[in-house]
Amino acid sequence: MTARSLPKRPADRPLVMGVVNVTPDSFSDGGRWFDHEAAIAHGRDLIAQGADILDVGGESTRPGAERPSAQDEQARVLPVVEALAADVPISVDTMRASVAHACVEAGAAIVNDVSGGLADPEMATMVAEVGAAYVAMHWRGHSHDMQTRTQYDDVVEDVLRELSERRDALLDSGIRPELLVLDPGLGFAKTAAQNWAVLRATPRFMELGHELLVGASRKSFLGPVGSVDGSPLPADRRDAATAAVSVVLAQAGVWAIRVHEVRSTMAACDVVGSLRAAR
């Protein structure tokens, strides 16, 4: 199969990747888009808001989530990918090579694997063979116990090292360097303080030599941001904090920002672009 190209970042802002969760148990939207028609309509709404890429996923990766079968996961995402692939570049959010392969065959351009190829030993070889772009995230284990794996000597240095080791293994498997994107894995096997430390170190992760995708959208470490009484805000009230983080990421020059609510992140990126253009 002819190798695909990675969607190009505009000169003045990151790409914005809109999330389409085709799951019954997502932390951010509680299954609102579990129905195929609802998911497709939601994807088109995100495109109308300005999304450059849609990330379609059929497995919740919130802490404690149970895994669906491969058959169920594929049945959730494939019709959505097929319906939207002609409209915008599609990323499929999956840890399974079989699901990724089916979605690439259906038109997906990117495989977004939160395990970085660790969950399925066939993933890297499959991605290399089909020539898809690939996002590899820092990962220390599945959702049911990942928050027990937050021990680091130095979270930034350790995540940099572990992600670099994964990158090297993926390149050795045949994935083309220009199609490999890295993700520091905010919200995965990290405490709130560790997430902030990794976010602050975004420029360090960009020094690894690959495009960088960052997904902070609505995650629990943003819960206290903007809260009057200090109690965490619910996920669907964290979009202002997400937009503020998007300003930081746009200033750092990341390749793409993964978000649930596109409009506010587009506005945040426009602010950064306007400031840079001002004379």
C-alpha cells in the first residue's frame, strides 16, 4: 500500500484533532455519541467548528475502564470512519492491530495508539506495512491499573527516556520517521502534579525529533482549574481550562492538540497566531 503523508501543520497554529468517542463509558461525554448516527453527526459538527482531524475511538481509556472485545470495538468505529473519511483526515484511536487495519482499509490516515505498540505486538509491523501515520503515546499499562504506576525518579526525564525507547523500537519495526508522532501521555500513569510537570516540559519532548501530539482535554488534573470552592469541576466544564492549556501548546509549536470541544481551542490558537503576527 502506498505510504500516506502526515497532515501538515499550518504555519501559524497547531492542527486541532477533534475527539469522537463511540463508547458507552467515556469520562468526558458519558456515551452521548455511542449511536453511529449520533457519532457521525458529532464528527461533522466538530468539522464545522474547525477540526483538522477527527480521532475516532471505540474503547474508553479512562482509569478503571473495562476493555471491549476486538469485535465490539471494530463494530463501533468502522461505520463512523467509513462515513467521515471523505470529509477530513481520520485518526483511529485503538490499541489493536486488527481494528487499526480495518479502519485504515476504510480510509483512516492515522493510527493513534495510546500504548505505543506495547498492547499488541502486531501493531508496529502492521502500521509499517500499510504505510499509515502512527501516534505513539507514553504508556505504562492498561486503564484498570495504570494509576498504580505513577512512581518516577524524575517524571520528565523518565517519560522522555521511556518514550525515546519506544520510538527506537517502532523505527526498528519499519515505521517511517516522518510518519511517527509522539505523545507524552498526559493523564496516563501520572498524578496531577506529574501531569503539570510534563506539560511544562513540552519543549523538551519536541526535541525528540518527531511531531508532537498532546491531549490534555477535560482530564482530571484540570478539574480544579477555575473552581470557586476548590472542588473538581465535572469533565464537561473543563473546556475553558483546556483552551488555556491549548494556548501553552500553541506557543510551544506542537503539531496537534487533541480536544473534545474544538471551537474554544481554535479561538485559543487564533489568539496565539494574532500575537505572533502583531507588529
